Amino acid sequence: MKRKKRPLRSRESGRKQELLSRISEKALIPEDIAAGSSCITVTGQNELVIENYKGILEYNPEKLVILTKQCRVEICGKRLEILYYAREEMKIKGKIECIAYKK
């Protein structure tokens, strides 16, 4: 009986994930950070810092949509304001009411 081969892309993805896992383990770095995932730190209901984002898709005082490598992050609230943004980090203040992750 013949065994089905996994598609090449699937095998490459598996190898890449395995390599990232081994590297992060040896370097004592969390695997999600080694893979380039975004990190969101929320302080209370008034402050949010997002690291490793790709861009800003929408920005107004009630809604902020940020593109990350994995998804879109929607931040809803009142008087939302970007205090600063740099290539890899952004700080938002205002009354944060909801954070949603959308594909």
C-alpha cells in the first residue's frame, strides 16, 4: 500500500517550525517571539503597547486597527490616541473597552 506524501509546502513549514523551536529552546527565547509574533501589553484600561506590528490600517478616537503578521488587532474605546510609534513598537492611550483579533 502506497503512503501519501505530504505536499512540499507542508513539509517545509513543519521543518521551519521545528527549527524555530530548537533555536528558541537553545537561546532561551520564547518560541512565539522567535517566530516574529506580536506582543501586546495592556496596563489597566488606559494603556496598551504593541510590539512587532506591520502597520496601521485604521485610526480614529473610537477604533484602531493594526495589522500584525498573524492577524488584525482591533482596539475599540474612547479617546484613543497613539502616543508614539516606531518601526517595531507603538503605545496607545485612552479608555480601552475591547481588543479583538480578526483573521
